[in-house]
Amino acid sequence: MSSLQELITSRRTTFQFQDRAVSDEVIERALEAARWAPNHKMTQPWRFVIPGPEMIGKLKAHFVRRLATKMAARGYSETEIAERMRVPQPDIPAQILVYSVRNADPYRAHEDYAATCCAIQNLMLAAWADGVASGWKSFDQPENYELFGLDPEQTQIVGLIQLGYPLQERQSKRRPLEEFVERTR
Ligand SMILES: Cc1cc2nc3c(=O)[nH]c(=O)nc-3n(C[C@H](O)[C@H](O)[C@H](O)COP(=O)(O)O)c2cc1C
């Protein structure tokens, strides 16, 4: 297996990270890989926001609220939720908000969104090449635009990428390749 193939197949969405900082060099390499993603008309629509200390605090509060909402939806009682909320949430070693600059033409906007997804995959794989795992969080709720001071008419949040050295090895699987491939005459 080529090292690229191995990198692609071994990358896992990760939720728990070691208490170890991710260096600026690793982040820089990941961002460098991201900006080399394919993009139609060279729009280079991706933008990367690296949250500072104040924003990191706000993000932490956001994810605590998100967890409470998820638990409520899954039928946990208020007491159970309150108990869980008392457990301090671990810090995420590094986070990058990725958004796409919205093109006024819906077709181009669609392409630019796709290009930004490619940039994220590049970013995550480059980080993983340095041993840094990642998790892609959908982050496109109106309150998140407000949080980052982004205008949803001008920008499209594609994800919040959380990064860090993984605490445990994670497994995943895919359905067999033949389920996805068809060959035409
Ligand atoms: C567009 C997109 C949005 C995602 N949003 C979330 C999310 O909000 N929360 C989450 O836990 N995982 C999210 N993921 C990660 C997927 O759940 C994950 O890729 C999937 O479970 C497969 O696992 P793997 O990445 O380890 O192969 C997202 C992935 C993509 C591509």
C-alpha cells in the first residue's frame, strides 16, 4: 500500500485528544496542504479562522450546550444532563473554522463549497501525516455565523475542524467497493 493510501485509510474522526499542544508548524503545514486543493476558476474560496483564547472559551461553551441538547434529544433526564454538565470538558488542542466565500452564482457557489471540502480533506490528511488526528464538525447554524461575525449571505461555514494527538486508536469501516462502482459500456 502506498503511504498516501495508508494515510487516507487510517485517518479517523477523533473526539478525544491527548493533553498535548499541536505546534504552529503542524498547523501551518496542514493549511499549506489545504490551499493546494483543486478549485474551479481558481476561486480559492476557502478561508481558515484560527480562534484566539476568547473565541476558544465561547466554542467550549457552545459544545457544552450542544452536548446538553443532544442528550435531551436522546431522552436523558434533566438530572442526568446536569450531572454530565458538571464533568469539565477537556480542552481541544487546536481548532480551525473553515468557510467558503459565497459566490453570487449558485452553480459556482456549489463548486466552491466542494472545493472547500477538498481543502478540508487535504488539511486533515496533512495533519494526520504529522500524527495529528481531526474531527470535522458541522458548524453551519445561524448562531455560529454570529459567533464568528460572519455574514451567511457572503460566506458559508463548511466545518469546524478540531485537531489533536489522538487518545485512542479508532476504527471505522466502509461498505465493499463494488457497491459504489458501476462500469458503463
Ligand atoms: C461534511 C461533514 C460533516 C461532519 N459533521 C460532523 C459533526 O457535526 N459531528 C461529528 O461528530 N462528525 C461529523 N463528521 C464526521 C463524520 O461523522 C465521520 O467522517 C464519519 O463518521 C466517518 O468516520 P471517519 O472520518 O473516521 O472515517 C462530518 C463529516 C463530514 C464530511
